Amino acid sequence: MANLLEGKSALITGCGSGIGRAAALAFGRAGAIVTCADVDQKGGDATVALIREAHGKAEFVRADVTDPNQVQALIAHVVTGHGRLDCAFNNAGIEGDVIELHDASERNFDRVMGVNVKGVWLCMKYEIRQMRKQGGGAIVNTASVAGLSGFPSLGIYVASKHAVVGLTKSAAVECAQVGIRVNAVCPGPVDTPMMERIASNEGQPGRKDFEAIVPMRRYAAPREIAETVVWLCSDQASYITGVSLPVDGGLVAT
Ligand SMILES: NC(=O)c1ccc[n+]([C@@H]2O[C@H](COP(=O)([O-])OP(=O)(O)OC[C@H]3O[C@@H](n4cnc5c(N)ncnc54)[C@H](O)[C@@H]3O)[C@@H](O)[C@H]2O)c1
């Protein structure tokens, strides 16, 4: 993947952990100048340090994707610093409570929808405005296999990820004639702190159960999602838009 994004200005949200961190590292290896955003300053700083150790270019900006002012300021910061925004990976997300729908709370609904749906929409809103101005760009959103199928005890998360798929399709169609491609990745279980939290709930499926439903019988490494995102953002994927691509060891094929 070396040089696939040489000199491109890239923004990644949720970069302080898991898939976002792996993506920030992959974008750095691919030659991009990476702006890493997260609410977690410590995690974000650690990601930037890892990129710099590998001789990549990166900086951290603390931003909450649910706050329109912070999102607008984040995109403005990227453009002021690097002149443009070529690639955006809207990846920040939360799983919320692992609980059946009839026991779930309104607070959990608002929190999950706030980060996973409003956050992705707000990021796209300001990214697309900038990309329209500069005449193109590539956006990838993190949906999930939970954006394509239902899963017990994760119904609100599932609804939020179906919404990400819908936002992705609509943005892709709106932007197809102005040089902006918009796609989503739909990971199956990935070895990250989020999946560790989901699989450690008492009385709920654990790691072995999740591995057992994946035809490849294993979790993805975060890097396997990251490399897919780099490729989707690159010119090698120049005719791909509006797609929600499973990266799931065959899970949605079952
Ligand atoms: N891990 C999996 O198995 C899996 C599978 C499918 C999809 N996903 C999705 O991948 C994305 C990343 O998940 P992960 O597994 O790396 O999780 P993670 O919990 O390891 O990392 C998520 C990151 O997002 C950040 N974040 C949370 N709320 C934020 C906000 N409001 N503003 C900015 N940053 C915020 C967190 O601080 C954290 O650094 C999420 O959208 C998740 O839903 C994960």
C-alpha cells in the first residue's frame, strides 16, 4: 500500500483506539498527511506518536463528532493546515448497552444515535462542503455487518449502522457528479477494545461464540479493515461509490 495516498490530506475520526488507530497508521504508511481526531486525547496522542515513529506525518485534534461546532472547526483546521481535505474516514462510534430492545433506555438510544448517526452526518456535511469547493475527494464511513443484518441485544446499534449505510448511499448519489466518492466498510468482529467490551457481557455471546459465526472462524485484525479503507480512498477504487463493503471473513454470506 506504500504511496497509494502520497501527499494526500486525510482525516480520521475515532483514531485513539482500535480500527481508527490502525487506519491512521495505514494512511501514514500510504504516504498521507493524517489528521487524527478523537474525544480521547491520550489515545489520539499515542496514535500520532506511532505514526511519527514510522516516519509518517500526523497530528491530533481533539474533537467530539456529535458537536457541530467542533466538527466544523476540525475540518477548518485541516484545510487551514494542509490546504485541502482529500480523504475522510468517519469511523468514531460506540456500541452502547448490550441489551434487548424491550429493556433498552432512551438515554442509550440517544447516545448511540448521536455518535454513530448524527456524528457521521455532521462529519460528512462539512467534509462534502470542502470537497465540493476543491472539486473532489473520497469519504469512507464505518458501518458494520450490523448495518446489513440484525443482531440480538444490539438492536439500537444495529439501527444506527443501518442508518450509516443509508447516509452513505444518499451522499454517494448526491456527490457522484462532483468527483466525491462515498463508501462504507462493514466489518465483522474485529479485535479491538469495543469488541472486547461487547464479548465480555455476562449471559451474552462471548468471543468464541462470535468467532464461531464467522466462516473464517476468527476476528479481523484492525489492520485488515484499515487497508481496505486506504484502498477505497485511493484512485484504485475510482469507479466505486455508494458501496457498503463487508470486511467480515464471510459472515454476511452465510
Ligand atoms: N470492533 C468491531 O468488531 C467493529 C465491527 C464493526 C464495526 N465497528 C465500528 O468500527 C468503529 C471503530 O470501532 P472500534 O472497534 O475501533 O472501537 P473502539 O472503542 O476501540 O474505538 C472507538 C474510538 O472512537 C472514539 N469516539 C467515541 N465517541 C466519539 C465521539 N463522540 N467523537 C470522537 N471520537 C469518539 C473513542 O474515543 C475511541 O477512540 C465504530 O464505528 C464501530 O461501531 C467495530
